[in-house]
Amino acid sequence: MVITIDQIEKYLGQNAKDEYGRVIGKLLTAYTQVTGEVESVDVAVSETMFEKIDASRIKLTPDGVVVVPQWKVRALDVENRLDRVRRRIRSIEELYRKGMIPTHAYEEMKKSLEAQFRVLKDEVRKVKELLRRKINDLEDQIIRLEKDMANLMMLYMSNEVGESAYKTAMEFLRSAKGRHADEKKDVERHIERITKLESEASEARLIEETEKKVQADQITQQSSPIQVQIIET
């Protein structure tokens, strides 16, 4: 979806959040083409850290600007490509089986799809590694938050921290833990979907190869000479 400067202008100076409700920083400015189409935005993560975010990761909602995680952009891209390859493999096999396309066209399209699938499998491997690292990072952060919560409870129970400060800090920690857990579940869902799509694309190719082997075996059996044994009486 194309975002223009007219659409995003009213959000400048406001907080930008991720899909899990966490504030990632303040939206400072937008870089645009002469047509007004936004190419990227700059977000102040803190007063000393700034991040440039591509427009493809930006969503405009009634509640403000939402930034899609980089891992999710890559995961969705791989999922879309796997799904397209899977559907195309099935389509050409069905068309060829029904005699709706000639052999030379079928062979050319099949060769092209197999080459694309080989390249895509390498990207799938890289994205899976990225998602697994993300899960490990989130698990580490959740453990850190749980330690902070335990420490805060100890300080509160020992009367070293007042009730008001305790409640404010604990509410933030619980919210952060919940949002990290939500993102972890989201990452796991995408790993499962990518694995499923990759398996289905591979199965489509295996089914085709198996069917051809069966057909070849049948032809061989039909063309084999019949051996006649003569029994002398």
C-alpha cells in the first residue's frame, strides 16, 4: 500500500508503535519522492538513537502509525512466494494431465518453476534461521522481565519500595512480558506456515515424479514380451 506525505503528515511528532502495542519511538520526519510517495521515515528510539524505517513496514491506523517488524516482512514475503510456486506447480501438472498444454510448454514451465523453487528454498532456510533467533531473543527478554518482576516483588515485600511505585512498575513489566509473549507466538505461527507451504510445494513435485514413474512402469510391463513355456507331452 502506497503512503503519501499528505496521509502521514498529521502523525509527525507522535509516538509510533509496533503491532503488539509497544512504543518504538517518536515519528520525526518522512522522506518522499517528488510525487509525494513516502519512501521511508525516521523514528527517534531515544534522544540519542534514531532509526530509518522503510515505508513498506508502515501501516496507518486510526490509533496512529504502526511499524511492522522486519522479521515479519521477510516471513510474509517468503510465504507469498512459496504459496505462488506451490499453486503454479499444481496448475501446470493439472493442465498437462488433462492434455490442455503441449509437452514442450509444460517442460519449459516446469524447468523454470523448479529453478525458482531451488532459489526460494535457500531464502526459506535463511528466514527460518532469522525467526528462530528472534524466538531465542524474545525468550531471553521474557526471562529478564520475570527476574525484574521477582526482584520488584522482593523490594515491595521488604518495604523498600512503596505501593504506588510498585504498582506502576509492575503494571509496565507485566504488560511488556505479555507483549513479548504475543510476538513470540506470532513468530512461531509464521515458522509453522512457512514449513507447511514448503512441504506442500515439495509434495507437489514428488507426486508428479511418482505418477510418471508408475506410468513408465506400466508402459514397460505392457511392452514386455510374453514368455510362453512349451511343455512336451
